[in-house]
Amino acid sequence: MSVLLKSAHRLLKILIGKKGIYCSMGKGNKICSGAFLHEMTTIGNYNYIGNNSMFLNATIGNYCSIASNAKIGQMNHDLNCVSTSTHIFGPTHGITSFNGFIDPTIIENDVWIGANACIKQGVKVSTGAVVGANAVVTKNVPPYAIVAGVPAKIIRYRFDAPIIQKLLDSKWWELDISEAVKKCAQLQKDVGEK
């Protein structure tokens, strides 16, 4: 897309839409004020995104709950370049071809991300995972794992392996909201109250 077309698209979004939301997005999402969702981001259905969150290079699945101030898929810096300044190392200066965006961050489905969490570009947070508040996630997170800390480490899993497999096999997050509620109610009986 040309620079002029990108600028026109952004201006149109600001004038008729919510300022800061430039990405493609599914239905039923709740986006709180101050969120910045870059055009390199794709967001699925029925997600909650808290105040002042910033997504630059990310793919978000369905039914995720992302608290305020989450930073997902932020730009990397070339540590092999003489300077880490974006004014120096950008590809337009001919010093390096590094552009800061390598691989998108993948947030699968039904993921809960706590306030102020930072998830590095290129990381995959799998379905059902929980990322604790203030965590810095630098490595992939398995399904239904709870991670916290700096750097984030697995604290425990939400369920045992057979239940995790049953939940993954159900793919309830692919359903529309009314059917998803019914399916989750049925699955909750199988899981039991904790």
C-alpha cells in the first residue's frame, strides 16, 4: 500500500472511527479508550482490550481478555547495528535492511493477559493461557499455562492434560457467542468447579 493511501486510510479512521484503531477486526469486540491497534494487527471476535493497550504486529484470536496497558508485538531493534536508534538503523538509511518487524505475535483464543504485560514480537501465547500482570513474555506459552514474572515462567497449568486436550478438541472459541456459552456451560460440568 502506498504511503499516500496509508495516510488517507489512517485519516479516515480518525475522522469516522475510533482514534488509534487501524487494524482489521472481527465482531463483538470491546475496545477501551486509548488503545492503539496498528494496521499490522488482526483481531478476531468477542475480545476485550483494556485502556491504553498497544498492539503493533500481532494476531489476536477470539474471546481474549486483555487488560489495560498491555504491549503486544512491539518493534524490535537491531542489536548488531552500531546504534539501536530508529533514526539511524532504519532501512531508509541504507545502513541495514532490518525493519524492526520480524514475526507477528500470536495470541490464540480465550487468553487472559493481565495489566501492564509485555509480550515480545514473534511469541505465541496458546489457547487458554493466562499471562500475569506486569509479566514480560519472551518465549512461547503452551495451552492453558499460567505464566508470570520477568521474564515470564510457567507457574502451573489451569487443568490437567486430559481436560486440556478435551478443551482444545472442543474448539468452542470458533462458535458464535450464544453457541459458545452453551458449549462452555457443558464443558464446565465436565471440568467441575474448582
